[in-house]
Amino acid sequence: MEIDRICKYCHVSAYVAYDNCSPVYKKTFKFEISPSTHNSIIWDKIIKILKKNGIKVELKS
């Protein structure tokens, strides 16, 4: 019996809008991460990359 590889993915939905208006541009994407990586580490890395590129980040949930 063959054992399938276990994959772990991060799914992200993002949109661009002006203040509290309806989204004017939306994109959804996913990327594969190591199954052993803790979820909070992934969010920390994403936020760090955005901040490093001059993007103000506010994690909402």
C-alpha cells in the first residue's frame, strides 16, 4: 500500500479597497508549507515580509 504525501497549504484571500468601501480588486491564492510548520509562524513570516516592504499591517482575526 502506497502512503500519500501529507501537504499543508495556506489559503489567502486579499482585496484592495478605499477606506471602508466595497473591494475594487480581489485575489485569492494558496501556497504549500511544511506540514511541521506551526500556523502562527506562517502568519508571523507573512506579516514580517509585508512590513519589510513598507506595508502597514493590521491582523484582523
